[in-house]
Amino acid sequence: MLPRVVDAVVIGSGPNGLVSAITLADRGWDVVVIEAADGFGGAVRSVEQDGWISDRFSSSYPLGVASPVLRALELDKFGLRWGHAPSPLTHLLDPETSATIHEDPARTAESIAVDHPADGDAWLRLYSQYVKIREPLLDALLTSWPPVGAGLRLTRRLGSAGELARFARFMAMPMHRMGQELFAGPRGRALLAGNAFHADASLTGSVSGTMGWLLAMLAQDVGFPVAVGGSGALSAALVRRAEQAGVLLVSGTPVEAIEVSSGKVSGVRTVSGERVVVRRAVIADVSAPALYGELLPAASVPAGLRRDLDAFEWDYPTVKVNYRLSGPIPWLAEDARSAGVVHLGGAADELVHTSADLDTGRVPTAPFLLVGQTTKADASRSPAGSEAVWAYSHLPRGIADDATAEKLAVRMDRALERHAPGFLDLVLDRDLQRPSDLTAANAALGLGALGGGTSQLHQQLIFRPTIGLGSPRTVVAGLYLGSSAIHPGPGVHGACGHLAARTALRDASPLGPLTRTPATAALRHLQR
């Protein structure tokens, strides 16, 4: 049974929800996490069967390793171990041509410099610049909003107003233009483009360069690791850390409604009719449409906010195929045989065309594939001599039906066979996860979207999830949105939950009314 009264309820047990609960409990709050599914972890889950481990949603976690939020939780003390492949990432420009990020930046530079020697030096300069600003940059992105303190440290690290202006321009650039400015040849450009494709921003649109650059730098810095034993091991470590902090976790209990009294959150009600009263806060690790369209009383949602949510944009629907293979993929490109992650999609210009297909409602005939060779990083994923592999690709927004997903999956099979002749002969089992399957398994993944909403600039920062303050606060006092629907958005980094919990703690402090009252009033004014 659920407790009758607590300081805070966290709805949802994805990494953001668990981080929220831990942050509050570490400060002495009485916290309960209520999860609709039978297990904890949200979209960080895996299943094991007959000696095979399959990550059901997310799988590779460069942000998980680099995140100051997750590092501070010391999850290694709670059983988490990271597995690394011999090389983090290979991008295939064609079946026999690749660019590879190796553990050693010098080897990466050699891979990029094959066609244009100066591009190797360009990579080393790029990585050196990243290392210089890494700590304040990650702090600014993941630990505070607005990032005043970390932003000042970042400014000091850059060294001058001119360098700050240049960095701001760099961060705003489209990926395609960024690649052209940084590299003369195709390999460095392709690495940036493939990493940018992990998000859903148009490769010719603003800030897509930031996404490609950051993931490429993280791959060089911390790799593309997996959680040893399956992605569920990461969630299990967070659960153990939460239990150690005193959090009560309850699964198999969908929340039906958030209750509001006089403009302030008062409790939650489950589908079975149980009611939990909250003294201080509710943090919702759910999608923005679910929070405002399903959980809150209609009278609590301003008309302007409802209109804004009509224009809410999900990221691309995902099609994922999980393979059990009798042996390693016989890639024609040698570097792909030892990489944890392989990109299939061609040169940067070709990826721009693929991006345009998705943005204009066309299912790509030559889709971009992100392939995870999990056994390369973690031998426990499959029986000796075999390989556990997944691949995912995307459909255009608005096209998420099962039939189209199955057609795309066939194209994915063919793309793998083209880059690795004999691949299909190795397939022992093929498990397709269509957008409908992803949504059925986790209601937060609307239309099969894994990112909580598009990563494009019009739905980032103060526009995420709609026009507002870029804060976890909502129009209801004491209610906070703590999912990837808020800044900084997608990725397994725990930052969204951390920011929601920090805001709740600040608002509940003796000085809380000085921050809470004007912020809530401003939100209501903006969204009326």
C-alpha cells in the first residue's frame, strides 16, 4: 500500500525520476516513486533470455559516463560497471571506407587524415579545445538553469570576449556548415554528421552542429560505453542508490490524476483509487502532453498552454531491430569489426539528403542506421562466439504505422547486408520494435519518439516543452516537470530530474517565495 502523506511524490522511475527522488531524499525529504510499469527504469531497461541480453530502448551512454549529475551519485558503489569496445565508433562512408574514433586521439586523427592530412591536425585542435572547456561546459548544460555560475566559469576558460563570441557562433552553426569549416575532406565531416543524426535536428538547421560536435567529443573522451549486464544494470544501480537514501519505490501502480487545490499541488490519485497527499512537491517524469493533457485537471491548464501543446512536436519515430547472430558481423571495413557503435549512412552530403527526406515526410530509401555491437563492449551480452547487435533508424514525423515500420526494417536488413555480405546468414533471431511497440512498452515515448520532444531550436531552452522560462516549474505551484521534456532534453544524464529536484528544494526553502511566486506568476502570464 502507498503511504497516505509524504513530502514528495515522483511519478515515473526513469533515470530522471530516480535522480529527482535521490536528490530530495538526500536532503531529508520523505519521497515515494510511483511507477506504472511492473519494473523500474523507464526507457533504460534490458531483458535476458537463454544467455542473451537485449537493451530494449537506449543502450550506449556517453552522457551517462560524462554527466556530473550521475557521477556525483557514485553508482559504481551500487553495482554499476561500464563496458567499452576496442574502439568507440566507426562511421561508414561506403562499405569499404570508414572514419573511426579510437581511444587514442592521435589514431582518430590518422583515420580522419587519410584523404586530407590537415584534417588530422584539425581534429586534434578541436578535441584540445573541448578538453579545455569540458568541465564548465558540461556543468552549464547539465547542472543548473539558468547556468549563471557555470557560464561564468566557461567564459573565463575561453579567455576573452572575442573567444566567447566565436564559441557562441560555433554552437549555433548547422552541422553541415560546421563540418565544412572544420574539415577539408569527407571523413571528419561524416563523423560530425553521423553523431548529429543521433538527435532529430535538421543537419542544415541551427544547433545541429552542437549535437554532432558534442557527441563526437564525448566519444573521444569517454567512449560509447554500455552498462555491463544490460542497460537495466544502470537502472538497478539507481534503484539501489534511491533505496539507500530512503526512497520508497512502488511499481505496477499507474497514476490517474494530479490533484490541485487553490493553484497548488495537493496530491496524486492512482487508477485503483489510492490517494497520496503531498506536503511539498510532485515531480512528474512523464511526457509534456501526458502531464498537461491527462494528469492535470483541465481547469489548471491555461488556454494558451493548451494551444501551445497542440503544436508540440515529437522527435522522429524510431524503428529498432534486435539481432541474435551466430558470429561477428563480417564488415567489409576492418575498423567496424571492433567498434562498439557503427554508423551506416554515407558522407555528410548524403546524410543531409536523408535528413531532408525525414523532414519532408519521405521514408528514406537509404536510411541512416545506428548499430550497436553490444557484445564487443560486454561479453556477457551473448553466448561465447555469438554476437548481440541492435540497429535503429527513423521514420518521418507523422508516419509511425506498423506496415511502414516493417518496410523500413527490411531496408535496414539490406543496408547491413550491403556493408557486410553474409550478415543475413548469421541471423539466429530478429526482434523488431516498431514505434507502436515502443509506445506500448513505455507511454512516455509518444509515437515511438525516444527524446521527449524534438531537439530543434524552436523547442529547446526557454521553448521546451512550450514557451516558458526553461524551468522545471509549471503553472501549478509545487508541481515540476522532471523528464526529458524540459531542458536540457534527451539523453541518459539525469539532468532533467536533478534540475526539477533542485528547483523544488529551492522553492521549499525559507527564501522560496522570493523565487517561486514571481516565477509561477510569470509562467501563468506567458501561458494564459
